[in-house]
Amino acid sequence: MNELVKDKSIIIITDEHVYEYHAKKFAAWPVIKTAAGEPHKNQATVDHIVQELIKLGANKNTFLIGVGGGVVTDITGYVAAIYMRGVSFGLVPTSILAMVDAAIGGKNGIDVGLYKNMLGTILQPDFIFYDYTFLKTLPVKEWVNGFAEIIKHACIKDALLFSVLERYSLHDFQTDQTLVAELVEKNVAIKSGIVTADEFEKGDRKLLNFGHTIGHAIENLHKLPHGHAVSIGMVAACNLSEKTNGFHFSEASRLVKLLAKYHLPVDIETNHEQVFEVLKMDKKRREDGIDFILLDTIGKAKIERISLDKLQKQFKEIL
Ligand SMILES: NC(=O)c1ccc[n+]([C@@H]2O[C@H](COP(=O)([O-])OP(=O)(O)OC[C@H]3O[C@@H](n4cnc5c(N)ncnc54)[C@H](O)[C@@H]3O)[C@@H](O)[C@H]2O)c1
Ligand SMILES: [Zn+2]
């Protein structure tokens, strides 16, 4: 780290789980520990971090390094943006989801009550450093969560990646560091390619919402892990693609098979009326419908506005 950060004093921000397993890695620097998990991605944790920064005498010459999953990387970026009107920061993502998704793109922020990412800024870190040895302690359910976003990337941008995922299993990636490194790098290239071309979400960046519109609705309603909700959302979006976009049935069944292979759920017993009500409130909704990300083929996505009427008629068949 000291080679990456010249002439600044480093402070590490991490969560209790990552610290517990990897304390040795942090021995050279002051560490601020936070409580782990989404419920702590909030103002109280920001206040705690700021108090600790003040105690440590942090100033404009301080360099923050967020080491952890997406909660830590989001909150570190946010604190770095607002502490003394901005200090420099870097990220070391330690979960699959943070490596391929949360750490990339410069978006950061915290939740306010039930409202996810209500406060935040867009600010790029000075670096994102990948240390795959962290993954040795990542719980299986967090691997599974991260793979939902990896499969999403393959669906919207990369048919070859999709077939690579078909060839291997989760276990292969968990046990072969070279294989997982290649996979993560591929996904970093996909996400950063999209965000570089569209930093402020005017066009292509929306493709990253594939599976997330219906996904978010059922995530809240059923208290599902994010990856599970996105997985079911991707299947629903595929069904919708089949109905409105000529997406081929055999491709939809390839996706269902792949998700199941990576231990992700592909359907859910739900109350369709209730989900539809949540969808109608979605912030991505426009006057005349909802912008969905649909697939032409595996590896090629597009944005399409679906009217609420049309969606309502087909809703029970797609979810
Ligand atoms: N900024 C963005 O563009 C963006 C994109 C996607 C997601 N996100 C955010 O990311 C967050 C989800 O990220 P996440 O799934 O990494 O959640 P997380 O940070 O809560 O990590 C999941 C769990 O894994 C633990 N963990 C992380 N790395 C570990 C390791 N190496 N060993 C052992 N345990 C480890 C954490 O302590 C936590 O308990 C959400 O808040 C989401 O909003 C942000
Ligand atoms: Zn997601």
C-alpha cells in the first residue's frame, strides 16, 4: 500500500468480519472498524468513522483505504467525499460483489431507513487494488450473491463469458485463484467499460439494471439476498424479452440452467398484485411505462419502455 500512496498518511476502514479474519494484513496502519452488513450502511456508521478520523487527527493529507465488501467500499467513498470537503481514497474490495461491481464506477453512499443509497456522491478512487487472498474467507453465500452480477454482465455484454461460466462451476472458481482472477478482471473490464462510456447514467449504464427492476421489488417484499432477487429478476426479464423482443426460448432456458448451476433461485411464489404495486412506484418509472432491460440474445441487451398496461397483462406469465 505504501507504494501506492505517496506522501500521505494512510487510515484503513474495514468491517468487523474482514478485520477478524485478516487483522495481520492491517498491522502497519491505524484501522477504523465498522459493524458489518447492510443495516450499518447508514449515517450512524458515517458518524462513527468521522469521530474516529478526528481522534486520529486525520486531515487533508490523510488517505483513506476501504477494505471490505460493497458496504465498506460505498461508505468509504462517501466519507472520503465529505470529510473536510474531500480527501483522497483507494479501495480494496474483498467480496466478489465488491470486486466486480460495487468498487467500480465511483458511485458511493449510504441508506436512510428503508431507502437504499439515498445519500451519496460520485467520486472515483485513486486506485482499486485486488488481493484475491481475501476470498479464502468469503462465505459461500456471498460468492453466490456476487455471481448473480457476473452472470448479469455476461447476459448484457459478453456471450463468451456466458459460455465460460457454463463450462466451470462455483467450486472451480472458489478453488483456483488464477481462474477467479481472470474472471474478475473480465468483469471489471465489462463494468468499467460501461461506466467510462456513460459516467452519469444517460445511456448504456442503464443496461447494468438488467434483472434489477423486478429484482428490487421482490428483494424488499420477500427480504431476499440481493443476488437471489436479481437472479429471479433476470429470469423474469428474459421471459419478458421472449414475449416482446423475440428472445429465443432456448436462450432463456440456458440462463435458467446457468443460474441454478451457481446455486441461484430462478422463481418465487409471490403476490403478483403486490409486486406490481411496488413496480409502479419504481423511481425508474416514466409517465408512460417502465424502462426494462431486455435481451436480444445472450450477450446483447437493450433498453425498452414497456407500458404499465402491457406489463400488467403479462405479469403472471413472466414472474
Ligand atoms: N457503488 C456501486 O456502484 C454499487 C454497486 C453494487 C452494489 N453496491 C453496494 O454493495 C453492497 C453489497 O456489497 P456486498 O455484497 O459485498 O456486501 P457486504 O459488504 O455487506 O459484504 C457481505 C458480507 O461479507 C463479509 N465479507 C466481505 N468480504 C469478506 C471476506 N473476504 N471474508 C469474509 N467475509 C467477508 C462482510 O463482512 C459482510 O458480512 C450494497 O450496499 C450495495 O448497495 C454498490
Ligand atoms: Zn445488483
